[in-house]
Amino acid sequence: MSRGEIAVVYNDDGALAAGGAEDALAVAGVEGAVRGVVDALNSRGWRARAIAAPASLREVLAFVDALDCDGVFNLVESLEGDARNEAFFAAALELRGIPYTGSGPRTLALCLDKALARAVLAAANVPIARGALLASGGESLAHLTYPLLIKPSREDASHGIAIESVARDEAAARARARHVIERYAQPALVEEYIAGREFNVGLLEGEGPNAAPRILDLAEIDFTNFPAGSPRIVTYGAKWVADSAEWNGTRSVSAAVDTDLGAALRAASAGAWRALGLRGYARVDIRVEDLAPRRMAVIDVNSNPDLSPDAGFALTAGRSGIPYVEFIDSILNLALVRNDARA
């Protein structure tokens, strides 16, 4: 028996607002998540169908008005090729009172603006690396210690992150910052690079009002086969350029940590969840220094991580005892229950 109509809405951007042809690989990658989500929901008794969001912002409200469904599984990550418009679609769903998965517009906008998210995390005593925002490329870096990691300040999916993003001196840092500013039409975020281990912490919304999030089994990026001599970071190529050296040199594995480190990783992730107002599901990425004093820093909070069946988040759910179809079904059910409670 069918459980209801679910629209799996995604962005089918024809062009990016900034970046190059290779940056479109991540946009195209959403198709794998769409297929996985639709198939999973249908296998659980829903009548799920994939629908592309309109190409124009002007059409969004009419599009949302015309939706005939019991809920939306929201996979929209940008509109008109601009990730900043991700929050606009969630706001339209809020305006029309349509239940949808994932975080709300405020949180989506906050997580995308990495400099602002860092400020919120720091205010909540969530550990972050020291950093600076470069709008022109000429701002002071005197308070930072090299090496530095330079990346776009309001992109997701590792856009703009490459081996060259780790700068060993000021000249390299400023050159990379200028590259980011010019190519991505936005300020560059500079952070002290923490050489060490990188962890991914998946979180699912808890059941019941004000419930703490469920923290999935800790995952770690295995850099064993990463290109020799390169800084061990998850680049855009590692995520999206299939069969590249960086792709082949990174994989998500179950993390082996001692009790203290595990507790610290979970505490930092839960703190980020609360501080940024996350809901539904999210992933927190954390770097931990190899040597004492073993600095820890939240380097990214992804409010809409890739939900493809073979992506790291789904693999982590599987290792936590949640099969993929149950994982997707639970995300939808949390949204529907939350909407009923609010009503």
C-alpha cells in the first residue's frame, strides 16, 4: 500500500554562476543521489518521483505552489548555478507550509557562508582553526602560522580546493587567494592547515522535541594511497574526478580512535549541530593534529551532504547498522513528523 506522494526535488543547473567546466562535475553528481533516493523511497512504499527545480528564481514560488505531494525530499543545492540560492528554495517551501527534509533556510545560508559559520562556532566554543577572510587578497595574514589552506568562502562540495590550496609561504597564499577570488567571484577563506587526520562525523536528527542528534559511527579519510609529497586534504578531484590520483588516494573508512578522541569528536560535532541549528541530517568534518597538543578543528559543516548510495555518509550509516533504504526513509519520516508537530 502506498504511503503517499513524495517529490524528490533537485537542481538541474545548466550553468554555474562562477568556476569552470570541471566544477560542473559536482552539479552533475546530484543525479546519483536523486536516483538512489527515489529508488529507496519507492521500495519503502512511497510514490516518489524526481522533479527538477526551475532554472529561474522567478519561477520558484509558482513551482512550489504547483507541487502536489505529501512532502518534499529536498536535494536542491543551488539555483541559477549559484549555491547561495539553496536557502531560497527551502524558504519557499517554508512559506507554503510544505514538509521537506533537511535544514531550514537560515541554517543552509549560514553553513554556506563559511566565515560566518566559523564565527558562530567560535562563539559556541566549538574548536576551529585560526583564519582570515580575504576580500581583495591584500588583507593581513600576520597573525597566522604557515602552512595555510585557502578555499572559497561560500562554496560546498570542495569547489576550489586543490593540492595548490595549501600554501607554505605568504607569496603562495596570496597567489592562491587571488585565484579563488577571481575564479569564484567571492572572498577567499584562509585557515591554518592542520597536518594530521581527517574525520567525518555523520549526524541524524533525534526523535522527539529537543532530542540530541544521533551521532553515527565515526569515519576517517584514509590517505594511504594519496600522491606522495602532497598535503593530505580532500580536494575537489578527490570527490568528483573519477580515477584521478586524488580520487584513488582517498576513501572513507571506519575510524579507529581512543576513548578520549572519540568523545572529543562527538562533542565538537554535537556542538556544531546545536550552534548552527541543523536538523534532519548533516556531516561535520574535523581535522586532528598528529602530534601533541593534538589541536582539533572543525573545518566544514555540511548541512546537505551527498546522499548517493556509494557516498561516505551512506557508507557511514551502513556501518552504524542502518541500511540505505532505511536511512533515506528515516530522513523523510523525521521531516514529516516535525511538520506534524509544528502544525
